[in-house]
Amino acid sequence: MRDISLLLQNCDVSSVLDSLGIKYDRRTSKRGFELYFKCFTTNHQSDSDKLHMSIADSGPYKGMFNCWACGAKGNLIHMVRYLCHMNFSQAVVFLEEKYGSSKVAGIEGLRFRLRMFKEDDEIDQEITPMELPADYHPLVPGLGDRADAARRWLRDERHIGDAVIEEFKIGICSHPHIGIAIVIPIYFKGIIASIFYAQPFKGGLKRYPKNSPQGSILFNYDQCLESSKYIMMESILDVIKVQGITGIKCMACFSNMISGKQLKLLHPYSEHGVMPDLDGERGWDLVTRMVPVTGKSLWLYFPPIGNDPGDCTVAEIGTAINDRIRYCDYEFKQRIAARTTLNNNILRIYKK
């Protein structure tokens, strides 16, 4: 985009690094001057003191950085977003306020020309707040035999205890199509954007209301936004289970085909993670759709092959958390392994 290129050319790169607290060495290169500094990612902590990363201080690539060790690359906007935990709009405004050009017409003009905040506005306009069913009751002890049976199922099959039930406001009602069902309100930006119904037994039916905007929202988005990091999953019940066990904030996108609107909602986060459902051939699709947006620093949390998070024991969830790996490191290991084996699981990252 022309305005962004103009903004990067106007920036005083060394001043931006100074404002971010980055110490650097100025060196001459074939394309002019470059500033070398420590990589600000956590992709190679074993040699984090080395000046692996450089950014062009002049020329056509001014404001573009690259790490010669881990391959992280981008421009000053990406750097400001990463280090200051800003979204795209905030990072551009941060730079524009100091280095903007009259050709961009200042902050308001920039917002207009880049159509900033339009995505969020469009998403909000599509969502109509929903109300919980009239016979909804919080799933608390002493509510009756059916409620007690639902609580036992959540506890025994899903490892979801009473405290987590209360945290996520899980209730019970009689659904017109599937009968007695647990009810989970889906809060998004402070409103009940949708409602999840599920029969309280393994393999039970699941339903959403008519016109539910799953493709435009994420389950547990508000909680994750407070922590600025998350683990993405497909299932609402898996999110509640894993967050209840580990205390780590998790989100659900409702399927392995995360939508473009949902991907745009990930921009404000500083740390991205995903726990794919490996109980099927399509489980890896969620990862391949997220990587172009989150970058290869995405954390992977692997349940055992053939399992989805809902089938895992508490110990297996703990192992997945403790053994997490960056996508870039996993990809490198798979490339090496693929040279000596034809295992389909090894080659899955290359399937389209």
C-alpha cells in the first residue's frame, strides 16, 4: 500500500529502535546502512545475545527487518505491533504521529484512507445479541436428577468441575430438537453473540441457534484478549476442559476451517498457539490456515496422534502443554525427517 511505504520511508529507523529500547550497531551494506541488533523473538534463545537481526536504515528496503538466524522478517509496523502489543491500526498511528507525511493527511486522513477499524465495525454490525432460553438454569448442585447427571458427565467425561461450570456460566435447558441439553453462552465483545447446546453424553447432538454468527466470532475471545495470548481449538467443550485443567486461556473457532473474519480477530494478540484435533485427516487444516496470519512462531500443542483434546487425559493435556514447539522448529524437524521416511504424518504440513 502506497501510504504505508511512504510512512516507512519517512520514519527515522534509529529513533524508532531507540524508542523501543533496542540497542543496535550501525553497519554498511551493499544497499546502504543497516542496523544490527538482537532478535526480539524467542525463536533461538540459546544464542539470543548475538546480533542476528538487521533492519535497513536507508534505500528502497528502509524499515524492513530480517533475522538471519530464525528467518523472522517484516517491517517497523510488525516490530511495533510485536513489542508494544498493538494491533495494525495502533502501530500505524504510533508511527504516523511521529513520522507522518502531509501527503497522508495526518492521523484522521490516514484512518480514512486505510479504512482503519472498518473490519471490527463490520463484524459488530452483523451480530445481534441473543437471549438465553427462558428455561435456562445455571448448572448448580441440587437442581435435580437430570442436572446432576449432566454435571457428572462434564466432570467424568470432560474433566470440567463445578468451578469451571460457574466460570463459563454453563446451564441446562430443554431444547426443542435435542431434548435436555447443557447450555453454554458464547460471549463476544461483551454480548451473548450465540449459544451452544449439547446433549450431556458422549457422542451427543450439538446445536446452535438459527443465524448464529460462528464465522464472525470466537468462543472465549474476551478472556483471551485480556491475557494477549491463547491456544486455539475447534471445540467449545475442549476449550473449557483445557483451560480448566491448565489455567491457560483458550479459544474455539467452532471448526477446523477457521474463517477469514476469525483470522482477522487474531491480530491484537502477542502470542499465538493451537492445539489441533488429530482425530482425523482434516485436523491439520486449522494449523495451515493460521500460520500465514500468525507467522511461523505459532506454538503447537500436540495431543496424542489419533486423539482430539476432548479424548485426552489430564496427564496427556499436561504433556501437550509442556512439550509445545514453535511451528518453525517443527517444520524444520519434519523436513529433516521427511528425507528418510514416507510417514504421512511427517509430510502432512506440505499437503494442500
